[in-house]
Amino acid sequence: MTALCGAAPSDGTIALNLKLAAQRLEGFEGQLKDALLKQDVLNADETGSKVNGKIHWLHLVSNSRLTLYGHHAKRGFEALKDMGVLNTFAGVVVHDCWSSYFKLSATHALCNAHLLRELRGLAEHHGQLWAAELRSVLQGVYYQHKSGTLTPEAKVTFYTRFDTLLEAGLAENPALEPVPNQRGRVKQTPGRNLTLRCQQHKDDYLRFLEDARVPFDNNGAERDIRMTCIKRKVSGGFRSDAGGETFCRIRSYISTLKKQGLNVWHGLVSIFDGQILMPSFAR
């Protein structure tokens, strides 16, 4: 601002106008939440966010046209409930297999980009050949699906191979037996845990093959949350809960404008003009 306009607003002026912008965008946020509830598929993610040095959480719900950020002291289901979208959402939620999402009544689709990274780690660092082969066949069926060349016969073959490789993974990672007098559940190897998870959530990992609306991965949410991670690294965090909530509401507005090709500068000016430039909330 100083370089462009020759003016240096005080910290108090900036804080006052951030608060004013957040207040005036309250109606936008309400319409945004209503619009998200009407979508078929939503992406979800979360990342740490500090408030006065204490860990809080920034939560995200989005798709290709809409973005909602929320700030909360907790990471779990209580935060999702307070955001007021996913706890009543009836569509498909794409996420990274975090346990709190499974408390939702929505249909689940899991991020295969995360799965591919885990399989590569097992193959490269633990020498597990079944993981390398599963990674290869999963990538292959995705590219066939994406290009429209996947035949029904090839899909059936893939499903069979998927199950066979998971059985090989279990054989290579047998269950560890309890140690005498040891309390609690026995910690299993990463390979066994991943194999059991793939078996349990097979339909969620492979939902992209059965539902054309569902993406292969959760990269859309990761792109949306990346900017907030950069902010955390630069600023270190917020000074109050209200500061985090203010940031999230304004950032939700900016991100949604950008996704719909609207001018962010015009949008920000419109907040203070009293005639807010609204994005489209149509489904």
C-alpha cells in the first residue's frame, strides 16, 4: 500500500476493516453453505492453524466453484458440525480417510493420491513387491478410465487383481501376536494396516470407477488449502479465535470469486461500497 499509494494504514485501521469486511460477508457465507449442501460431491480437508502459539485447526469444504474455510479449536467431528455443512450433507465427500469423516452420514470417496504415495513408500523403503504392483495397476486403470478406454472386462480383471494383491499384502505382513502382559491393542506393521484399510474401504477407494462425478483424488481440496499453509509459515498464526474466523470468511469469498473468474479487487471494493459482488450459487 505504501509503495502503490503513498499511504501506510495503521494496524488498527487494518484490523477494523478486516472486522467490517467479515461482518458484511456474513450473508455471503450463509448462502455459500446453503449452496454447498446442494452439491453432489464435495472435497474436504484440514490443516493445523495456531492461535497465540496453541494448535487450532483450519477446515475446508469445497468443489471446483465454491470454497468454505472454517476455523476451530478442535480437529474432530465437533468442528465439522459447527461449520454446518458436512454434518447434514447427503452427497459424496472426498477425503483422505481421516476417521472423523466416517462419522458423517454422507457417502465416502477416498483420495487415491494418498494411497499411491503410501504404496510407493512400502515398495521403496520396505521392499514390498505387492505394493509396487498394486500401485501400477491402480494407475493403469485410472488412466484407462480417464481416457475412456476402460472396458467392462478390464474393470472386472482389475477388481480381481486388486483383491489378489491385497491378499498377497496380508500374507507378507502377518498379524503380530500380543506380547505377554502387554496392555492394549498390538501395533501392526504399516503394510498390514494399509492392506486392511484397503480391504475395509475398497468401495470408497474405487468409487471413481463407478460414479463419474467422483474424482480419483482429493487434489482439489489440497490446492484450496495450500494458500493457508503458506500464510501459517509466513505469519506464524493468529492472535485470537476471532482473527482466524475473520480470515476464513474473507478467504472463502476471495477463493470463490477466483474460481468463478470474477475480479477479486472489484469484489473487495464492493464490500466497502455496500453492494457486495456475489458469485453464482447455482448448482
